[in-house]
Amino acid sequence: MSTEIEMDNLSKSRTVTHPVAPDEPQGGRLNRDADQTQAVTLWAYTATLLLLILAVPMIFSPSILLYTTETGTERRNALTPLESFLCLHTGILLATFALALLFNIPSSPEVPQRSAGGHPLLVALTSACGLIAFLSYNTTSVGSLAALVFLGSAVIAVWGMWTILFSGSSYISRKTGADKRTSRFLFGNKSAASVQKKEWKKQ
């Protein structure tokens, strides 16, 4: 006697729904979800605005911070190289977080917003760390600190680029077993499915 046990696939993502009371009408649940989405949207816009207000002066006019930090009668006219370096990169990170918030605002309660790369910060932080690595590599006024920032941000940028290109479901051809994503520039994989198909047509 054989017994068959059917198990659910727990690896599949499931949509989390709010518990609905038996006497709660459908319209009431939709209104509650809409109110929650509206609250999240308002918070995201407010946080984006505040982060940009902090980021823009740090990137484009960091010397304005001298007027808010100096307490003595004598005021400096310029920032030190270390202060300018930290202001620039902190401003870039703040602007990155602001844009990530802005582009991941949920559009509706029924369809939650999801990033194409799998994480809301993946593309934004990868781009920002690439820019930070480039700027740090070309900075010589802060000594070895620029090299350390370059190494850390370069690792995040390169690893993030690899994750964007190759993470997730693999595009393996059923006929040849080759990865279809390596069939074009910049890889030129000769065993890719499209190349194999062209060879078969020639023969």
C-alpha cells in the first residue's frame, strides 16, 4: 500500500493579505488598502524631499555647511579637503536613497511595486558606488582614505553589476545547454543557442 503525500512548494513567493473580518465588506478592505498605500506614498515623497534637501548642498555647495556649523566669531571661508571629500560622497549616497525611494513608490494596493533587479536599492546603489569609486580613484587630497573608499565602493559596484546581469533564473537553452545571455556582446559565446542554430542552418 503506497501513500502519496502532497506538499506545497514553499519556495514560491506568496502574497501576504490582511486578515478580513467575516462581516467586513469588500469595499471596506479596498479602502483600507488604499489608505495604507496613500500613507506609504506620502511618507516616501516626504522622505525623498528631505533627503534631496540635504544632498543637494552637500554635492554642489558644501561650503554652505560652514554657516551652520561654525560657532565662534571667526568663520572659515573654505572646507578642508577631508570635509569636501566626505560631503561629496555622503551627498551622493543621500541622493541615491532619495531616488530609490522615489522610483519604488507603490502604484496601487493590488500590485506592489518591485524592482527589476530584485531589490529596490540594487540598481541605485550599484550606480552610486560606481560613481563614488571613479571619484575616489581620481582624488589625491585625502591620502589613503580615497584608496579605501575606492576599494569598498568598487567591490559593491562590480558585485552589484554581476548580480544585475546574472542573478535570478538562468536562461539555459534546452537544446544546447548554453546560457543564452552570453550569446551577444560582450561575451561572444560560440556554444550559445543562437550561434548553434546559425551553424545548423548553414549545414
